[in-house]
Amino acid sequence: MAKKKARKQKSKAISVPLPEKVKAQPAATSRAAAAGKATPESVAAAQSSFADEYRYVFHDLKRIGILAAAMFALLIVLALVIG
């Protein structure tokens, strides 16, 4: 059977000129520049809010880990008993 060749798809991207206000934004107001100037207080606040918001995820991961370890131990015991 002959090998199929991948065809390149032509993108039909339309270039739209941006208004002058968008083109002339200063670099200080950009999101990348703001992310580069993180203060220790903002980092600590972000970490504490992250822990508060995802507390239930850590609880679920702990439960999943315990169940996985118990099932793995059960498999080993069954392998020793049966084999």
C-alpha cells in the first residue's frame, strides 16, 4: 500500500490592523512586565491563597495514595498466596 503524504493546510489568517492605542501601550503595563516584578508579599499571598483554595485536592490525593498502596499490597499478598 502506498504511503499517504500529509498535505499542508493553508491558513486563511486575516491580518487586521490594530488601533493606534493598542500598538502604543507602554511595556510597564503589560502582563509580562508585571509578572516579572513580583514582591515577596504578593508571592506569599499567592501561595497561601493557593493552599486555601486547593485544600480539598491535597486531601483527595492523600486518600488516592493510601488506596493505591493498599491495593498494591493486596496484589502482592494475593500473588504470594496463589503462586
